[in-house]
Amino acid sequence: MMTSIERVDAVLAGRRPDRPPFSFWHHFAPDQVAGEAAVKAHLEHANRYGLDFLKVMNDNPYPHPARIERIEDLGGLARLRGQEEGFGEQLALLASLKASTRGSLYLVTTIFNAWAVLRQLIRPPATHQPPNLDHAADDAPSQWIKQAYRSQPRVVLAALETIADNLGRFAAQCLRAGADGIFLSCRDDWLDESGDAGTGNLYATLVAPTDLAILRGAADGKFNILHVCGRPRRLEAFMQYPVSAINWADRAAGPGLATAPRRAHGAQPVLCGGVDNLATLPNGQAADVAREVADAIRQVAEEGDSTKSCSPLARRAGRTGDRGLIITPGCTYDSQRVPPENLHALAEAVRGATVSR
């Protein structure tokens, strides 16, 4: 039987593991985001369910002294070293978790992208809940940023670049502190790409470069995951990002695992998903969770079989070979609503599974 590290390594290398790796995550209580309470909460979560990797939650605030209310406030965003208060609490958490786990499983630390951080500086989150998939383009902080970009594009661009550069340095510090990679969270349905006057394809021109700047800071990570929150509009473009794996709400938002776009060239990113965090986990029964696990494994196995018979041209384009699978929910789940029995059912279903190639 493989260890958790061996299992993840096998999937990342395109080899067959003894079974799919799995993990799942939720936001901890406000008094468990830093310090010993955060260490204890993460370890108890990982040990209770036997996770194959630990997504280290990061609800520590971005180091900026004041809320952004006017366009002029964007000029106050300063260059950071990546160790300041807020960053520092997460670095301490990672160091403690690394010492406690002794390398028995990978630690992947959460970093929200520059657009998401700027949103939080405009409107700090009151609570952390699973994402609302509806009416994302009406998101008030994102509307503020888009309006500011229409009037002063260079100011907004400079602000996002400053945040991204700081997050890139923070990502590098996270790796030094003990993280094995980052879990970069982005969301493109906040930006109305279907015809938002004055912005055009704003994500591609403005946000994607800042995502890549953060990933450059994490380039030494063994296990970088891209999380596409909400309803992905440009999943094919996200598949091209230089990450080991990609996670999105394949059940709640689509597309499904079997119909996900592929990377144009090179090794395919491992797919992370298969379980509905918004419906099945909180509202379903254990058998429903187990069925989603089995179906996810089937989808990826069949998708892999179909690519083996693709044309020589497609093979030369890098569209051949299986994509590995890590069983996860599509995003965070609500720990107040999801019964532990469903989480145990997920873990048991994966442990009883095999991987066919």
C-alpha cells in the first residue's frame, strides 16, 4: 500500500497509484485561523479522515492598513517582502504543520489571487461560506474595480500588479516555511466577459498576468493547484496555467470531468474534483457521496481511454495520455451543514476504489 506522498507523486507523474488520492476542506472558526488553535484544527481534520494532502486554509488578512474606498486609495498599496503581519501568521502555521506532520503528507497553502485580494480590501468578508454560483457578475466589489478600471486603467493595473508581486514573494516564503505548493484561488465569473462595455476580455488582459506572476513565485513548489471558483468561463485557458493540478466545481457548475478541456501541449494537469460540495455533501446520503466518487473515477478512466485512440496529429499536439484524478469537492463545504458521515463515506469510497489504466 502506498503512502499519501507516494500516492500523490504517482498521480502527478502519470503513474498508476494504488487508489486515487483524496482531500477536502472547509474554513475553520475565526479563532482557528492562526496560532496553535489553527495548527490543532488542521491536524485534527487531516487525521480524522486520513487525507492524502492537506489544503492549509488561509483566512489571515492581506497586510494593508486600511480599507480601500476611493480610487486614490489604490496608490497606498506598497511593496511587501512577503513576511509582514498577516503573511507572517500563515508562515508560522505552515512551519508548525510541517514539523507536526514530519513530511507524511503534502501541505498546499491557500493564496487568493490579486483580484480576490483587492475585493477583500474593498469589502472585507464578514464570514467565509461556500461560493454562491449565481449572479456573480453583480458582485459589488468587482463592479467597483471594473468601474475604476474604466476611469483610471493604469492605476488599477498598477494596484493589481503590486498585489500580485507581493503575493508572489509570499508564495516563495510559504515554500520556504514548509508548504509543498500553493492552492491559487481565482474566479473569472466576477468579470462579465460576455460584453461588459468598456472592459472587453478583462480577465485575459488584466487578471491572468497577475495570476501567472503569483505562480512564478511558487515555481519551486512540487504540488501547485489552481482552483477556479464559481462558474468557470475560461476553463480552457486555465488549463494552460503552469500548475500540477486543477480544481473546479465540476458537479455544481460544470463542465464535468470527462468533458473538461485539455492542455494544448505537454503533460495534462491532474483533475481534482468529483464530489458536489453544495448539494451532495450537505444534503445527500452516504450512498450518494459514494456514487459520485465511483462516477468520477469512471469519467476520468473513460476519458483517458478515448485519448489513446486519438489521431497522430492530436498525439503530436500533446493530447494523448491519461489525466490523473484526485478526488475532492469542487470547493469548500459548509462544516455546519455537512454531516461527518458523508465525509467518512467519501474517504471510505476512495479507499475501496482502484485505478484502471
